[in-house]
Amino acid sequence: MVKAQKTQTETELAQRAASELAPTDETGGELEQIVEACSLASLETQGRFQRAFTLAWGIQRLRDLITADHMKAIMALQGTRLGFRTDKDKGGGYPVNVVKDRLIEAVLRGVHPTGNEFNIIANGTYVTKEGRARQVNEFPGLTDLRLGFDVPKIESKRRAVVRCKAAWKLDGNPFELERVIPVKIDDYSSDDQILGKANRKLLTAVYERLIGSNYSLPDGDVDEQPPRHVDAKALPPTNGGKEAFGFMGDQEAAPASEAAGTDDVDPKTGEDLSYTPPETEAEAETKPKAEAETATSSLDAAVKKGKEAEERADDGEELPSPSE
């Protein structure tokens, strides 16, 4: 009897909170529809201008629909891992106008305002390990994701590198990539912390390969300094790219976030994206001519300068030194 009353009370409180803080069914439904239609993932197939106009409309419409009352609920999520953290939590967080725009950017990029899937750092939106892990693990058709990490190598007092490898299946087809990931460290960084950052960055590399783009949200966490993207150098495949995870400890995909770099193969078609087409006949014909014209112009300028120097010498002027 007591348990039934408690359940009823909790249900009533949840309904009250939803009615007082959440958007109405009509508004809430429109918000979800706008996010779905205007998310960056949905705009991938659109042309440049159509994408720009659609995204601009979506941002403006979300700004109009998310009212001050709605933001009261969102602001209650600031500063907690149940919602989202910021680098100003100790000072009370960011003002409502900043949070509103960072929230809109986050949801349009595919992360949620709950579960600490994004942080606000230096007025910017950064995906956390929780956000990237969910995006990767929920990617349609992805299964059997495995991550492997070598022991961190300390290169200096402020930099370590970690050799990493990921393997997964997409619609049943196997894929893998390797990275050497740079990690910023300090005097108190432990191996677990270094591997955690490398884990986040490796998952981003996987995600960017899955979506065929390297324009995903930058990764970061409020426990770190604002990150800078560093292009990670891909390791050459060994044994025809079929090497097992023997050089690193295997592990199942753990929560992680973004990383630097993408692979050169389309994850769905297998197309080599690094291929550069050869010059056309017209380009081959005009290139030598352009180079010859450039060389001629440089030679003419040198001859003219030499004649001027001779004339000045004949007039008794002091010639400038070669360094001038």
C-alpha cells in the first residue's frame, strides 16, 4: 500500500514538473521536428545555399520557440553531470543567452542537453566523452566496436602520445583505423587520465569516418584546458592491414569523445578519398606556359635591376650591399 502511494506521488510530481516547465505538446513536437529537419546530419545531402538557409531558419525558429520559461528548466541543468557542465560552474555558470545558443548548437549537432553530453568551455560548445560515445554506439548499422590502446609514451613535460586502434563492423562489413594521438598532460597526469583523453579522441576519429566528415563538434571537458585540434598521423597498416590487436590491450568501446583526423576511405562505399585525379590535357598544356611566363618576368626584373645598378655606378653613386 505504501509503495503504491509512493509511486502515485512520484507520478504526480513528474506530471506537475512536465506541465510547469516543459513546452506544450504542440511546441515540444515542433521543437523536435525542427531539430530533426535542421540537424547537420540531415543537411548533408543538401546544396550549399539550401543547407545554409535551412540551418539559419532552424536556428532562428528554435530561438523563438524556446521561451524564457523553458530556459528556467534548462538553466537548472547547468553545472551538473545530469545536465551539462561548464568552465564557470564555480562562479554560477553562463548567462541564459549564452546557454540558449550553446544548447541550440549542441542539439543541432546531435548531442543531448542531458547526461553531460556537451560542455560549455570558453563560450563554446564541446562534445564530451559521454556525448560522442552515444553517437558512435547508436550509429545505424554499427556493431562489434572495439578499441585498443598502447602504453602512453611521454614525449615532454606537456605532451604524451598514445598509439590507438579501433575496429568495427558497419552493415556487416569490417573496418578499422589506427592513430597516434597527442595528449596534453601536466605534472599530475596519470596513465588512466591520458588513456581517457586518447579514448575520447579515438572515438571522434571513428565518428568522423562514419559520417564522412571532419567537421564534427570539437571535443573537450571542463576538467581540461580548451582543446586545440592536432592532426594525428595515421599509422601505416601492418600485415596488409589485418594485424590483430596484439600490440595493445583490447577493450569494448567505452564512453569517449572526439579526436583529430579522419580516414581516407569512405566507410560505406570503400572509395579511396585520398585519390587525386590527373591533370587534364588543357591543364598540362597551360601549366608549362604559365611557368615560363613567370620565369621570364623574374628574369626581366633582374635585368632591369642590374642595368639600374650599372648606371648608378657610372654616376659615382655608392651601390647598396647585397643584403639591402
